[in-house]
Amino acid sequence: MINRRKFIALSALGSAALIDKKMMAAEQTNSIGAKPVVISTWDAGIEANKAAWKILGAGGRALDAVEAGVMVTEASQNCCVGLGANPDRDGFVTLDACIMDEFFNCGSVAFLERIKHPIAVARRVMEKTPHVMLVGEGAQRFAIAEGFPLEGQTLSPNAQKAYDEWLKKSEYKPVINIENKNNRGSSVPSQFESGEFNHDTIGMVAMDAKGNLSGSCTTSGMGFKMRGRVGDSPIIGAGLFVDNEVGACTATGQGEDVIRIVGSHTVIELMRQGLSPEAACKKAVERLVKIKGAKAKEIQVAFLALNKKGVTGAFAIHKGFSYALKTEGVEKLVTAKSLLAG
Ligand code: GLY
């Protein structure tokens, strides 16, 4: 029976916590509850986590771990992150990234060209400027002044092939979701239709041995996007948010829709109300699906979160999203639950 004190305490948690009692029980499926711990989006997260673990496992700071971790993916030529990724519609790779530590310090770069490690530039923005975000030419100038080399503009072989293919049918129109529409018009099933939506981002959140949280997020954004388009990944609160009292969250998928609900911040606020990471990610996904209505079928968005106890959780609109988890003695890919079957 609930006594008066318990009732008041539960009420203070907010109705969301009560509604999601079932989800709280379900959190055990993805929970580890250990520290240090690092989680990151998609299969590429396995390699990224290894680099992060070198720091976390040696007692290092979560901030250093999440920077070093995603740099592995940024350097990869076979991924949709970093300079090897698909270009925009004009044939240029443009990169977005952000980073956040346990003190609400944050830094971000967007529409950055010819710099191999946007996450490292984002950290410099955080640590060496009075600003949170630098974009485009200004971000590039800052990076060069900080000693980052200016790389060439040649597309990676995979990106060149994909761009040549895209150019065959491309129409330069600012139509939302045109990438999905083009894919659906093609005889080749899109990654989306085959259950593997375009892996366009790596988001990573970690807790170190001291229990402090940090996060990073880096991407080339949507392949064949309009020139100048920026998604959620460099937007603090959308692609990433860290509150050291509550947890850390990152997002992947259609950036415009993550921004629409300030996704990662939303997940953290739901966790603050008492929801487990998985339940909070599910609630945010449900909110988005409700807003999008029938169009929810055309987009993928997933959230990945970690709370202060080291419990992890994720939820996606569509099936096919997985995340990589690393803690002492554990290295695995976890399949996230989803709202829609396809
Ligand atoms: N989530 C990455 C992007 O939309 O740019």
C-alpha cells in the first residue's frame, strides 16, 4: 500500500514516471549499471568504444574518452562520418560535431570542410573560445589557427561512386526527405527499406570511474543534402546533451526531426522525472511519431542514453538500430527496441 509520504514522493516524480512503470522494469534488458561505461551508436561504435576504453579503463576522464572514441570513426574511410563520407549535392563533404562535459561546458562546429577531426575542433571551441559554436569558413579558419591541417577535397572512392550514382537522378530541390523519396523510386532497395537506415552519425556517451559523464557526436550529415544544411549532431540539446546529475543522451537519424523536439535534452528531462534511459528514449520517439503522423514511416530517429547509475537504454522509430556497449569485461552490440516494425 502507498502511504502518504510515498504518494507525495511519487507525485513529485511526475505522471510520466507512473505511466512508465512497465518500462522501468524493462530497463533491465539493456542495463549494465557498471562504471566506467561507454556506449555509441551503430556497429562502428564497437571500434570507437575500444579507443574510448583505453582512456576509461585506465581511470581517465570521460571527456577525453568520448573525443578519442569518435575520432576513430572520423578517420575511417568506410563510414558515413568524417571526410570519407558522402558529399552534399554540390559534391563537397561538410562535417558537424559537438562535445559536452560534466560541467555543462560544450563546443560545436558545423558546415566544416576539409578538417579531418571536427570533434577535436569542437573541443577547442569549448576550451579556447568564449563561444559554443563556430560554423563554415570561420570554423575552418579557427581550426587552421589551432594547428589542424587543411585536407584535400577529393572524395573517397566509395563516396565518389555513391555521388556519381546519385547524380544520375538528382534534382536540386529543397524537398524534405528527398533522399528517402529518391531511394524509394530506385530499383535498388534503400538501406532504409532493407532495415538498415543510413548510418550517418556516431554519437557516444560515457561515464568514467569517478562517475562523471561526457558525450560527443560527429557526422557528415545526410548524404546529398543541400549545401549549407546542418542537422542535429552539432546542436547541443538536439544531437547531444549531458547533465552530470542525471545522465547523457545522443541521437542519430533524421536530424531535422531530432531538432524539432530538442531530442537529447528531452530524453534527459524525462530521465530527470524518473524514467529509465530506455523509457525516456521511447517517450521521445513516441512524441516524434505523434508529431509526424503518417510521415513517421519515412524517417528513422533513434536515441541512446546513459543514466547516473551506469544504466544504458535506447529506442528507435524503426527496427535496425543497434548500439555498441563497452564496460569492464563486456563488449557487445545491443539491438534497440523500436516503435514501428519496418
Ligand atoms: N543525424 C545526423 C544528421 O541528420 O545530420
